[in-house]
Amino acid sequence: MRHLPGTERHDELVETLKNFLNAQSSTPATTRYCSRCGSVLRYLPTQFWMEGAENGWNIRLPYCADCHPLPAMKETFVV
Ligand SMILES: [Zn+2]
């Protein structure tokens, strides 16, 4: 099987991303504040799917309702 250039770097990146997503999804939601206006941040449930992966990740992304008043209720990112 031919080894494509850049495949190893891609695998490394995928592993790093998986670790990051696992860490994020297991982190309990804590009260955080907007660095711009100081409002309490809300959490937007977000699904991450990785190509070829069986399971996605449900991650709460913090957002500020004052700085970003109209976020989509649910975004899906495919990486
Ligand atoms: Zn804000």
C-alpha cells in the first residue's frame, strides 16, 4: 500500500483533535464569564462528527448571549 505524503501528520492531527474533544466533552460545565462584556456565558450543545468515526461528540461550547445574541440552536461540525 502506497504511503501518501502527509498521512502521518494527518493521523497525528486527528489524534490530537480526538483527545481535545474527549477532554472537552468530559469537562463539567462551570460558570464562565465573557471576556468582552463580563456576562455569564451560556452553553451551546454542539455535535462534532469525525469522518470515519462511529460516534460523535456532544460538546457544550460557551457563548455570550450579549455579544452573540442569535446563535444557531444546534450546530453540527464535521471534521
Ligand atoms: Zn459578551
